[in-house]
Amino acid sequence: MGFDLDTVRVSALPDGAFYISDFVTEDEEDWLAQKVTSAPLPRWTQLSHRRLQTWPSALTKNNTLLACPLPAWLESTIGPRFKDLGIFNDAPHQAPNHVLINEYQPGQGIMPHEDGAAYYPLVATVSLSAPIVFDIYEKYGPEQGQGQESTGGAAAQTARRPKPKYRILQERRSLLITRGEIYTDFLHGIAEVTKDEELGPDSICNWDLLREKEAYRDGWYERKTRISLTYRDVLHVTKVGNAMKFLGGR
Ligand SMILES: O=C(O)CCC(=O)C(=O)O
Ligand SMILES: [Fe+2]
């Protein structure tokens, strides 16, 4: 029988968020983080407030993926676990075909944004190396965020940061799944701070699902370098041959 996602639902949130605190082991975490950090420098895109790897490649201008399998190291440990969870069963390719990897140094983050229409509306995020607080904002509220930051780009975001409506603490080795209303009706972001503060059962939506509540007993922690692997299913995929035809080749 499959895993019952209901047991890891973030019930303080609108529909569509699930949190598994120990999704990868410590050894797997070390191995994955080593794979990420040892990628050749050109693999990284340096953005103003984080750096990014895009696997297997960036989408074309019309949000299409050139067909290519994910590298084995992103697939071998994690792919079978997604299958057990069944989270991509209803997605067009029944599995993720695209992974954006973000690395945040202390003081770095990502402005409130939505992930947009290129993807099946589900993101599965594996966190490595350090915890971080993930903020969720109302899209249409008075405290409205700044709309869309294309996930691959360095959108200039200058407006003041609004107050998050909900906060999720992502521990190292955890999996956060966002889909449904949380994906489509809200914005998300990560504050550019060197400390995450005001942590507790009233402010952190997934407090009951945390693995190491004691670590946050004082209500704060210092940020350390944190890596996220964000798995998605790109809706439109084309074979390279077709893309060549489109470009005028034969
Ligand atoms: O690092 C994260 O957990 C979130 C990253 C994100 O929102 C994105 O890559 O679209
Ligand atoms: Fe995002």
C-alpha cells in the first residue's frame, strides 16, 4: 500500500502542503550536497540573491523542455520515493523531468513569486545542509507581493517585502510538497536574513511535523548555507529533432 500523505499534511495551511521531516538520510544528504557543490562552475547561474543550477537544461522561451533524462544522481535516491508517495501520478509525465537547485548563503533569499504555468502545479522540494523558513503570501491581499519572478531569471524586485501570511520551517533532509491552492493561489519566498526568528508553534505552520523542535527552543537560529532541490514536471516537452525543425533545420 502506498504512503498516506494525509499523515504529513500541513493542516494549518489551505489545501496542498505536505511536510516529511526525514525524507533523505544523513549519508544521502552528504552525497547529494557533494554532487551539487562539485558541479562545474558553468553549471551555476549566479543571481543577485542566490545561485541556481537548472537540470537537465533551461526551458526554451515558450516554456518547453528539450527532452533529456535527469542525471542519475538526482533520480536514483529520490525518484523511487516520489513513486512510493504517488505525488506525480496525475502529472502529465507521471514523474519529475526538471530540477532547479538553489543555494542560499546567510542573508540570501528569493522574493515572493509564483512558479507559473510552465509546470504541472506541484513542486517537491528536498532541503539539504541547513534549515530555512519558507514564507507564503496572499496573492491578492492588501499586502500583495510583487507577482511573478520567473524561477530561472533574476527579476528586479524592488518593492518592500510584505508580511507573510504563513511560515513553514524546512529542516535539512526534509521534503516539502506544495500543490493545489498553495501552488496556484499564493506566492512564496524566502527572506534575506541572517537569522530566522519568532519560531514557535503559533508562527510555524508545520511545527507539529518537525523532527527537531528542541533545536528551535530559543525561537531563532542563525542561517547557514542551505541547498534546495526543487523537482517539477514541465508540461511541454519536445524532442531535440523537433526543436531543430522548428528552428528551420531539416
Ligand atoms: O528554495 C526553495 O525552497 C524555494 C525555491 C523556489 O521558490 C523556486 O526555485 O521557485
Ligand atoms: Fe518558487
